[in-house]
Amino acid sequence: MTTRVNKETGEILDGQTFEMPPLTDEQILGIYAAALQEAEEAKEKTGRLEMEILSRIEASGGTAIPSDTFLCEVKITNSYDQTRFIPLKELLNETEMDHCWEIEYERISITPAKFNTTKLKSVVNKRGGKAKDIFESAQIPGAPSLKFERRT
């Protein structure tokens, strides 16, 4: 027994069930191939729509598209070139270093010592000047993506 489902919305319909006739191996493989093709087409369509939305946000000079129904904003996660932080070891005082420096530790492999960039950012923003310049020069911009959800 299989529950009836609206193929467009995914909604389960009134709890009715129906018998699905047995499928041959060839039939089920054909259905699976068609489903994979539909998924690929949907992925391509969402990619194009995401690029259009990002273009509209960029053209507006904002970081979101205002909507009462949806939350839609640009999300960018930057990474940092840890090697460019080396001069900060001499600039920051001991308290600041204790706050944002993570010592080397071993998991399955050795993880090198590095700055915790979240904590370091707060330190260099307070300090400003050369420390902030070094921090900003180490930034590697991430690709923009969308944070998108239906508002409740």
C-alpha cells in the first residue's frame, strides 16, 4: 500500500492508499533515470534563479530582497590566509594573543597552531591601525550565496 501524494506539492492526500502494480527491473530503472533527469533540471533551474536573485541584490546595492513572505539575503563566508597574520604575533599583547591564538594540537593528524579568526577580528577591530590592515589583507573573499527561507 502506498499513500497518495500530489506530485507537484508533495502533499499527502486524505490518507487514501492504493496498490502499486509490481514493476519490472527495467521499469523501475527507467523511472529512476527520469527522476534523476528531473532532479538535474531542477538543480540547473535553481542555479539560474539564484544567480538572477544575486544580480538583482547587487544591482540594488543592498544585501537582501525585501519581502513579507521570504527571508532572502546574501551570505558570504570569507576565509583567511593564516600566513599573513604572522606580523600580528609581534603587534598583539599577551592578553590579546591568549584570546585569539589556538595552539597546535593533534587529532588523527597534527593541526597546526593558528589564529581563531572570529576572536582575532574582535581584537584587531578594537586595536585598529596596522593590526587591522594586516587582518584585512589576509581576507580571501568567499563566493556569495543566498540565505533563503519562508517567513513564518
